[in-house]
Amino acid sequence: MLIGGIEAGGTKFICGIGNEKGEILESISFPTEAPDLTLEKCIAFFKDKAVESIGVGTFGPINLERDSSHYGFITTTPKEGWANFDFLGTLKKEFQIPLGWDTDVNAAALAESRWGAAKGLSSCIYFTIGTGIGMGALIEGNLIHGLVHPEAGHLSVRSHEKDDFRGICPFHGDCLEGMASGPAIEKRWNLKGYDIPKNHPAWDLEAYYISRAVTGAILMLSPKKIILGGGVMNQHHLFPMIRKQVQQELNQYINAEDIIFGIDDYIVPPGLGSRAGLCGAMALGMDAIKNHMAFTE
């Protein structure tokens, strides 16, 4: 069985083909341009591949309501040219096969639960911290959907007492994404994250904001694993800083051994590394086949 996957990011797209084991057999990446140009490249990649389904894990916000006339659309994104774009409908015109559709972070959470750091667990949270900040959640074996989908990157966060930065989010200013995303780091310090030394105060602030988001997720959803991915988290020295702050913020209120004694194995990088997003898109494609078969039986 060949499954197609599209990891649709605000900076780049990755298209790939894999199998039901989560193995990637072929992939291609290209910059995210205008929707018509970008989808044209996706369609060209899959045209002769004989895939049985294609899953899409995309930046958002997106419409996940199947009964809506705008199901499959990217909605209020600040990404120029992409707001109110019919992503899934564009693919449907070219491919008469099952199509999976969800956020990139929900897709990554699904992949990590199936083949990665949360394998065998019924719940996990996946944060991506990079160009933007997003959160995917798998709880009791199901990806969280509701009114729309989780948008934890836009939660309001209390500013650090030593931080007078006003944030960069065009919608909310000093929300989590506005304060702790890669572009926020660059705007605050006039440096790219990878050019900032490990002992720079930038990382104390970053750990502070991320730990508050992680603590909130633990208190609200009680996941069995927290996974932190994205370009900012390639600064691996952030992990012990975040773990320590989470323990301090919880102050042993959550009486769980995984947090009190085993936090190094509780807050972790993606087990699939940079493949989590594409593997997640393929997992969505696999589930689309199952859903299609169940619907037609």
C-alpha cells in the first residue's frame, strides 16, 4: 500500500510517499509560494505515483467541519494569499482517492503516537515551536477537534517580569506565538536563534514562555507525554530548562511520578525527528482509507 502525504508549512511544503509502517520511501520539498503555484507542484509530484490516498497536515487555522461548505479550507491565516483557500477542494479536482485533512501539529501528534515518542500511549501533546507555534492533541486515542481545533499558540501568556517586548502576533500581539516563536526571538534580539549563545538571557525567556504553555496543557488535558518539536527546539539546551520550570510551576500539585521523578522522559523531542510532520500526513492518509471503507460498507 502506497500512501501520499503533504506536510504543508508556512515556510516550506514536503510531499512524500510511504507505507503503512510509517516508512518514507520518497519525498520532495519546496518553498511555500502562492497557493496555485504550490499546489501545482504537489499535484505534479503525485500524478504518476499510484498512491491509494493522500493525507494533508497543514498550517492553519483550517476548517475541519465536514458538513461545512468550507470544509478543507485554510481560513484566517496571516500567511499572505492563503486565507480562505480551498486546499482540499483543489486536490479533489485532481485525485479521486480518499484524502485526509488536519492541522500539521495534530498530524505530528498522531505520527508520534503511532511510531514515535508516544508509541503505545493513548494520549500525547505535540507542540511545534518555530516560525509559528501550534499544538496538536491526541486524547484517549482521538485527535482533538471541536468548534475548530486547538490553537494553543495564541493563548495569552503572562509576560516575564524582565521582558518589555510587546510581541509580534498580528492578531494578539503578546500571545505565546507573539512572544516565543522563532520570528519573535529574532525581532526581540535582532539575531537568529541559531546565532544566539547558549548562555544568553534569550533562552531563559524562551524556556519561561514554553514552560507556561506546557504547564497549561498538563493541567487541562493531562497527557501521558509532551513532545516539543519545531526549529526553536533544535536548541536542545532548552529541554532541561523547560523541564525544571514546569516542575517549579506545578509545585508537586500534580502528584504523578512521570513529572516528579521522570520528567526527562515525559517532556521530550519528537521520536521521529524532522519526519514527524510528513509521517503524520501519511497517517492521516491511512485513516482516510479506513474511514472511506467504513462509509461505503
